[in-house]
Amino acid sequence: MFVKDVIQEIEKFAPTAYAEGFDNVGLLTGSPNSDVKGILVTLDTLEDVVEEAIEKKCNLIVSFHPIIFSGLKKLTGSNYVERTILKAIKNDVAIYAIHTALDNSFKGVNDVICEQLGVHNRKILIPQPGTIKKLLTFVPKNDAASVREALFAAGAGTIGNYDHCSFNLIGSGSFRGNDESNPVIGRKGETHYEEEVQMGMTFPKHLEKNILNALFDSHPYEEVAYEIISLDNPNQHIGMGMIGELEQEVEEEAFLKQVKETFGSGCIRHSSLLGKPIKKVAVLGGSGSFAINKAMAVGADIFITADLKYHDFYKAEQRLVLADVGHYESEQYTKTLLTSFLKKKFANFAVVLSNTETNPIKYF
């Protein structure tokens, strides 16, 4: 098995096409064509984690956070990032980071938080725009069924919980080939009219290459007429954060205690309690201050996230409780999620959950 085989499976689960623009996801060190001896899964890739990978004979590290976030202009070992990269390169250890691609996955970071807290009826808090595209193409009527099925097989025609969705309109198409053409139907130099089906279907943007390959492979024409449009429709399967409900209302202090125990937080910093029970819960793993207004807009009783600054707590406006559980604490279950996923995909292969403590924050 090669590094690229592991990456292919991870990106089916959390496509890097949905990572945030500021992020640095993907293969950070190593060759995609290297043989994989073992996989170590971690939240952060540090020197100690690379050393653990070496000791456990794992030459691929699958990390949530990218160790290289901004550009490196030198590699002299002058800081922890450079030392980590040098150690990985010297020992032929590949590093792959998933970060916000998994944040934006419906079954990713925030889904795990909801699972741990017993939050049901989950929906994406902030759907990512521009993730749905639409294909329009024109196919001879006699070939429409085979082209349609090829597109469905490539992943087109999905809308929420439905697949094989398409709209088909019969009309007349015309074309005339020049001297260099080789028409399948009609003759070069003559205008030909053909009964065609205008076929339209949506697809997730990360599958565009597959969809076009399927279209070109299945379409009978020498030149295929098609359009691809980006839609503004919200996608409830891709985006940041989640909103859901507890099965039963829970008093504020009791719920905060449950949250603290669940995430093992040294402390929970929170805004003023409102004296009303918690039912509707919004979550966003990692730094989530940008989603406070959205959590209020959807009627959350509490918003659980991390890295809130002093003035962020004022934004609660006595409308919800803001709870900062800590960055590491909010994302700690991510490595367990990735390990479980990889073990299912590669059942006969060594996939190891790192036991190196990478939380840089301590509590006194």
C-alpha cells in the first residue's frame, strides 16, 4: 500500500476541496508513492510525535493540525516547526494533515462533539457556500439513458438524502462540422438537426473532474456541449459547526458540569448564566468566535467552542451561554475518529493512535 492510497480514502471521507482557503491541508512531507509500513494518527505533529512514529515503525503520520501552516523560508532547526520537519524528512516519515477539511465534514469534528454530548437532530451551523454545482449537457435521445447512468455512477444527481436526481427536456439540436471534423452523426459541411435531451443534474464540487471524465467517456459526440454552474444553494452536509438538541432539557450548571467532565477541561470559561434550561446546543471545535452571531440567530441556548477572547463574551447579549472548553479539549476526539475510520478501511494494516500528549496548555 502506498501513501497515496491512504490519502485517497481519507479524502473520500473529508475532501480537501472543502478546506478553508487559509488552511494548509494535504501531504506536507514525503512522497505519495512511498510504501506505507504503518500509520500513526495524532492531533498535532511535534518532534515527540515523529519520534513515537519512528519507534512504532510508522512512516506515515495522519495529523489533524498541519505542522506547516504558513510558508517556511529556511530549515535550520531554529524552532519547533523546523525541528519537526527535519526529523520527519531525515527518517522518511510522511506527514499528512486534514484540519478544516474535517472541520467542514458532516461526520467530522463537530459531529463527534455532538455525539459525546448526546446532541441529536444535527445540522450544519454555517453551510459552506459554493459547494454545489450543476451540469447541463445535451445528448442524442438514443444515448441519453447510458450517459445519464454514467453520470450517476460518477456521483452526479445527488440532492441531500436523494440520488439519481436529474431533469430532462427533449428538443432539437443543430450542428455543422468543418473539414477537420469527424461527426458521429450527420456529415461534415452539412447542418444536421438531431433530437436531443437537455440533461441537468447537481453534484458536489469535489467530484467535478470525475463527472467530466464520465461525461466525455460516455457521450457519443466528438465535441461535447456542456455547462457547469456554481449554485448558491446551501449545502447541509458541508460547513462549520453544528446545531442540534438534547433529548431533554438540562439545567445550565448541570450541563456545564457534564461538558467539563466529557472534555476533561481544566476549566470552562463561560458568559453569564441566564437561569433557563439548556435544550438547543451549538458547537464548533477549535477557534469559533466568528460563529457567535450565527449560534444566536438559530436560537441556541449554549454555544460550545474555544479560544474566545475577553470581549467575545460580551457578544452573548444575555441571549445564550458562551462556553470555552479549550482548543485541544474541543478537538481531542478527532484523532480517535480518524483512527477508527482508517482501521475500518485498512483492517489488516497497522494503524496506531498516538499516545503523545500534545496539549500545550496546562492548568494549575
